Amino acid sequence: MGTIKAISFDLWDTLVIDDSDEAKRAGRGLRSKFDERRHLLWEALNAAAPIDLEAVHRAYNVGDAAFNKVWKEQHITWPIAERLRVILNGLGRELPEDSFNAVVRAHEEMEVEIPPDAMPGAAPVLERLAKRYKLCVVSDAIVSPGSCLRRLLEDHGLSKFFSGFAFSDEVGHSKPHRSMFESAAGQLGVEIGEMLHVGDRDHNDVKGPQRLGMKAILFTASNDVYKSTTTADAICESFDELEAVIDQLNA
């Protein structure tokens, strides 16, 4: 028997297919999430005092760039309320509290109301793995906070297989920061070195965990850009292969 006692899973492009909700939105004649977020803020501001949609777009793009810089360099994901305050600051505008809160809520719940698809084959495999290992979700929260990501997993019937959830907005740092994996290990009652991580990004999901003494599997079902350059202990192309790959690593 090997040393792996617990498995942590990335969420986006591992448990859930990122942006698979965009086709559903388009099918219903709705704006893309990118456009809808900007439109929500413009609408709220414009109702208070007229403002050019283009100006909101520009300020929002600057806010996104600031978010991305802090996320990549400091491994912190500002909650959407904080991001929107940065954007309002740039516009020199404020919103009444109820109006601001409504915009925040609409941002947070967008991916719960029209959800992206679960990764094919995930549920039966997670159900079997949960009988042999402790499982945890370790995920950055980019727009939807952990509270909404839990609901997304619940709606797909996946949350019940996990004994822990480490979301960046709740932990205070994002992957590959050590505290994300420490949170997972603490919730599962294992040592970091007894965990294996599964995810689709080489920097966050492979090199980050490996630096902490974990094993890591690169999951390429919907994102295979790192396939030829990864340092992963194994590469897995679908949930159908996952159990065999884990058993091999744990042999």
C-alpha cells in the first residue's frame, strides 16, 4: 500500500468544464458573462446618473488587469465586491448600498443560475474514490465565491463526495500558495505529503503541490496545453483513466 491517503481536486476544467455555460447563455439569447458583468455595473450606475457604457468597459478592464496581477503575483483573489469597488474608484463613482449589493450578488450567482457542465464521468469515479481516500476541492474563486461553487457542485451531485473545500476567497490565498493545500490537509486530517492533487494547470496544480512534497496528476480532458511540458507524476485524459493512474502512483 502506498502513502497517498487523500486526493485534492481542482474545480475548473477538472470537475467542471470552464465556460461550458457560454453556449447555454448564447442559446437563450443572453450576453456572454464578460459582457453581462460590465452591463450589470453600467445599468446600476446609469440608473443613478447617466454614464457611457464604453467608460464602464474601460474601467472594468483596468479592474480585471489589477485583479489578475494580484492573483498571479501575490496569490490572492479579491472577492467580486472588492473588485467592483476598485472599478468604481477608477470611475470616481459610488453606488447606493442596495444597488451595489444587487450587482455583487448577480455577479456571484451567474454561474449557479446557468451552470457550466460537470466533467463527463466524474460522479461514479468520485463515488468510488471517496470510499478509499479522503477527497477535497482546492480551487481559486475568480468571480463566483466558494459559497456559490459549493452550490454548483451540489447541483451536479458532486459535493457529497468531498470531506473538505479549500476556496481561495475563504482561505485568503490562491494556488499554488501553500496555505491552500495546508487548508485541505487540515480539513482532511492528513499530512500534506500524504495528498495527491489532480488539476489542469502545470504551474498551480502540478508544480505547486510538488514543491510541497505532494504527487500531482495533470488532468487534460478539457485543457491539454501543458501536456508536453508538464512535470506531473502522471497525465490523465479523462475520469475513466483516473483510478488506474492513482493506483499506479500509490503502488
